Amino acid sequence: SQQGEEDPQALSIQEGENATMNCSYKTSINNLQWYRQNSGRGLVHLILIRSNEREKHSGRLRVTLDTSKKSSSLLITASRAADTASYFCAPHPYGNNRLAFGKGNQVVVIP
Amino acid sequence: EAGVAQSPRYKIIEKRQSVAFWCNPISGHATLYWYQQILGQGPKLLIQFQNNGVVDDSQLPKDRFSAERLKGVDSTLKIQPAKLEDSAVYLCASSPYPGVEETQYFGPGTRLLVL
């Protein structure tokens, strides 16, 4: 399968804690993208990391990519209640025009 | 800038009926996507347009689903006849340029329930 597989599938943390979620995939990729989906704002692009990059930051988000292990992680630091959402990794397979969304991680941040 | 617009937001139909969804992408975006998201799963690409041409429709169930983007701007997705398993959220997305580093901008989706 080309789609990403997120782990854990559900995560519950206290506000202010860090949240880490992982994504594994099986094919070579051009890049890997993370998206967030909540009822208020729909599906929103968070960050893109290229296959030749190992780490990328955007605000409170930190993404790592290990192409040798075909895995990525998304870290949200100092979580807020507004971070409650489902987080999807979407590998962009090499030679393919299609993002391969996983089933998502459901994150609940408790105020 | 205005986001991707979709209508209707909700639709309830009976099986074997037909239904159509409409999408207006962000102005100037050449690429338009339709996704199907079943509850508890990630979005699955149904069809991708580049301007008014189809780039990828390999996962579109063509016996019942059809889509068009006649003038390279807005698009419609139709299901005829609907089945129970078509119950899902139908997401439209657009991106400003094709390529491997595209960022996709999603609309709010149309939630379809087939009874």
C-alpha cells in the first residue's frame, strides 16, 4: 500500500503537554505532508517535508523524516485545546501524482 | 482570499437515487481534486483535473460516478445510482500549480447519507 499509516491512532493529552505521532509508509516518496482536520476548519495543510530533508519546523510543529526507515513523526509542542483534531500524514509517492492519506491520528487535548 | 466552496453541505437520499455535488475552487487554481472520505478513514482521491482535463480518475467507480470541469473552473461530481456504501463526506480541493510539491486547499465537504 502507498498510503501512510499513523500511530497511535488515538491520543489524549493535557493542555501544555507535547503530542507526538508517527507515520510509516512503504514506497519511495517525493515528499510527505501532514494535514489536520477538525469540525471547525475542515482539512488544512500543516507542513511538507521533502525526501532530502530530515527535519522541519513550523511554529509549534516539528516534523522529522527518516527515508531509510520510511517513517515520519509530527511533534506538537505546548499543546492547546484548539489542537484537538485528526492528523493525517500523506506521503507523495515517487512517480505518482496522488497523495496517499492514512487513516489519521485522533488527538484530544484536555484543557 | 476566498476558500474552496462546496454545496450542498449535507444531503440525504435513498439508494438508487442520483445526487450531484458542486465545487468552486480558489480563483486561479488550475488543479482540482475530488476525494471521498468514509467515516474513520482518510480521504481517498476519486478524480484529479488539470484545468478542464482529467489527470487521474483511476479510483473513480465509473459505472456510477462521473465528474466534469467544463470551463476549467468549477466542477460537479455526480453519483447515479447511489448505493449505501457511498455514504461519506465528499471533499473538493484545489492547488495553484501541478507538481510534486503542491499544497492542496480543501473545501468544507458535502456529507452524504444514503438510506
